[in-house]
Amino acid sequence: MISTLPVRGWRLAGLMLLAGGLAALSLPPVHALFLLPVGLMILYRVSEDARSWKQAAWCGFLFGMGFHTVGLYWLTNAILTRVHEFWWVVPFASPGVALLIAPFICVPAILCRVVRPGWRRVLMFAGSWTVMDMGRVFMFSGFPWNPLGSDLELPGFAGDVMIQPASVLGVDGLSLALVLGSLALFRGRRAAVAGLAVSVLWIGFGTWRLSSATPLNITNPRAVLVQGNVPEAEVISHADAVGNFRRYLSLTAQGAQKAFAQGGRPPVVIWPESGFPGLLDEDALARQMIARAADGAPALVGSDRESGKDWFNSLIAVAPDGSIAAIYDKSRLVPFGEYQPWILPFNVLPGVLTPGPGLKTWDLPGMGRVGPMVCYEIIFSGSVTARNNRPDWLVTISNDAWYGNSAGPRQHLATGRMRAVEEGLPVVFANNTGISAIYDATGHETARLGWGRADVLVSDIPSPLPPTFFSRCGRATPLALAILCMVLALVPTQRKKRDWDLGVYKG
């Protein structure tokens, strides 16, 4: 086929960047879902009509640059907190990360051309998009941020309904469905009707699961989420470490008093990542002060930790007597933030952290069976619970002050909501500057403390549901479905084979 692209050169480049940027507006917290089919169809048609596979790859790359630069614009805020040291990185923060992950979108742009036009190309495009998206977990320590499936995490009941299939398919299965559905809109009346029928079934399943979910007979504790709202500049410099520690102690005392006054469930106090401005495991006096403020309740406190030459980002369980009940060291580190990937030949970070041994399930007095995580780890679908040791609730502590009042904290929070649905477990999300929240095992938000508030949130942690299909099978299910789409796209037909050019079908 001779290229039918209406634009070329810099106009084509601009079109692809714009299409990617518009598609990114479908992500939380904007949720402009109508823009996703538009952006994906532009990429799909341009890939079909490109003069060669190289041009298709280039268009896919530009789409990825637009998509990820817009979706990750808030990364620039993290650099601005240390702009005096890293001022030269400011223009490259979001585009730099996009540069690394945009090539993943080149693959579906190329592969859709190797099969016959029509529904086969749609299947190949959607399947390969999903496989490559899932492959981002293998990039450095993994960066599976903003999968398309998170688009369905609409606010309120509508979002609760739409994300229930994640209990079977995971967020990657939702991504596969969204790509197929987006392209089906432009494939004629029959495809549109089929898509409508699937949407009805999808909504029906979500509604049924929400109405029929029966929690296990397990009573989790009452959470006392302490949100100190300490600016990141103070977290880094320790400029008012004593004052900030006192603030957390005061809020802890207020929350514990309220929790005990309500009666019933035992409370557990939860401080966010970087909540303690020092090395809590080496400071017995500070632990005693925390225990007194908690008034007999156990506490989970974020703190740095040193062991020999290694530094860890840790969550420390403080018993009511001030002793250390357990320690969890963050095992998935943030590339370019907590460690420096090999791709950079020169040192940028002033120091690096050491990853911990892996996920754990604690069974501690007053807490029950809890799966601890620190910040970044919550974004990994299928990898948030210890193998063969399922907890009754998940807690993740974070410090999103790095990213300001932007889409970053909202997108991070959305990952916790999706993990709740996938695993059938309630998720407690404790954040320094917000947003702190609690989700039940269907992903329904039961409590929230908004951005930029120094306050304490006291709320019961819901009971878990029985293990979901996804919690048993994990990402094997969406991966198998994506590969099946690709295989179906390659099924031969009785029609006469046409000419091929460098392995690319010329339809």
C-alpha cells in the first residue's frame, strides 16, 4: 500500500506527540476517557499507513513521548525540591523518563503491520501493547506506572463498578480490554455493537461483584493514620526535625484518644514514609515517646535505617512498650531516586539505598496479619503479598511531598485502589502530605484525608474477601490473553497470500 498519511515530516511528528499527550489525559485524575480512543486510533492508522516499519516505529516512539511526558509531568516537582543541586535536570525530568519507556510503544506500531488488515491487526496491536506494557516491570527495578487499565478508576461508584474485573484480569487485563474497545469503535457497526455488548456484561459483572461480595469473618484493627504535612525541604534538611517530631507525637495522641474513645477494635497507629526524622531503630527514647503518645496501641513508623555500610528505607513496628516488634526494609527501589541504574555512566545521586530481602506478612499483637510496603512497591500488580502467606490487610506508607499537589499523588493512590480489587484485600495508604486513604477489598474508598493537611484519620480497616482469581493466578492470566490475541492475529486464512516486504504485510 502506498502511504496515505495526510501529514509528513514535522507535522507528522507533532501529530503523534499531540495524540500521545491527549491519550494521557484519560489517566487519573483527569479521566478524559473519550480521548483515549482518539489517540490510539491515530497511532493505529498512522502505523498502518506508514511507508516502512521504521516510520511506524518512529511514530510509536513519538506517541510514547507525548503520552509519558504528559502522564508523568509531575516528576519535575521532585527535582524542584532540590533545584539548587539539580537545576540542570529540570527540563529533562519527565521527558527523560519518557525517553526510556516510549520505545515500548514502538513494538505494537510495528507488529500490527505484519498481519492482514482488519480485526487481525487490531488483535495484534492490542495484544502486543499489553505484553510490552507488562514488560516494563523488567526495566531496571521496574516502572509499570500508568497502565491504561487505571483509566477506569473513575471517582465514586462508577469507578468501583468498572474496576471489578481486575479481580480476575488484573490491571493489565483491563488495559487489553481498553485497547480492544477503543479500536473497535472505529471498526464499523458490528464491532461497535459487539463492544457495547461487552460493556454491558462488564458493568453487569462489576455491579454483581459489588453487591455479592461477602467479607471473611476476620476483624481487622482500627487505623490511626497520622499525616504530618511536613514540606519535603524540611524532610531533606531536617531543619525543624524536633518540631516535626513533636507534631507527629501530638497528632498521634489525638488520634489514639479518639480511637480508644470509640471502643471496640484495637487501634494501630500508622506514620508515613520519612515520618521519623532519624534512625528509629537506634533511638530507644524516641520509640518510648511514640509508644506513650499511642497510649498502648502499636505503631507502624517510617524511618531510615543503617546496617553496616547499607542504608534502608524501612517500616518499623513499635510495640506498646517501645520495643521493636518487626522491621520491613523496602525491597523495590525507585530508579534514579533511590538508586542509580547502570544506564548512567556518571554519579548523580549523593547516596543510594539497599533493597530489602522481599515482601513479608507480619502477624503481630494488636495488628493481625498485615502486609507492609513502602511507597513505590504498591504499583506492582501481582507482587504485593508474600508468596503463600496471604495477609488480611495491606499497608503502604509514602511521602508524596516530592511531587507537590499534582497528578502524581493521585496516580499513586489509584495504584492502591487497584491492588485492593486484584487481591481482595483492604489497603491502607498513609502519606506525609496526603492523600491518605483506606480502601475496602472491592476498591471502595471508606476514608480519606486530603492533600496538604496536618491531621489524623481514624477509621476501621475493612475485612478481607476470599482470595480472588487474580490473587491465585497473578499476571499469567492477562499475559495469556494478550498472547492469545497475538496468536489469533496470525491464524492463516484461505485467502491468497499477498506480497510481503521485509516481513511487513502490504495490505
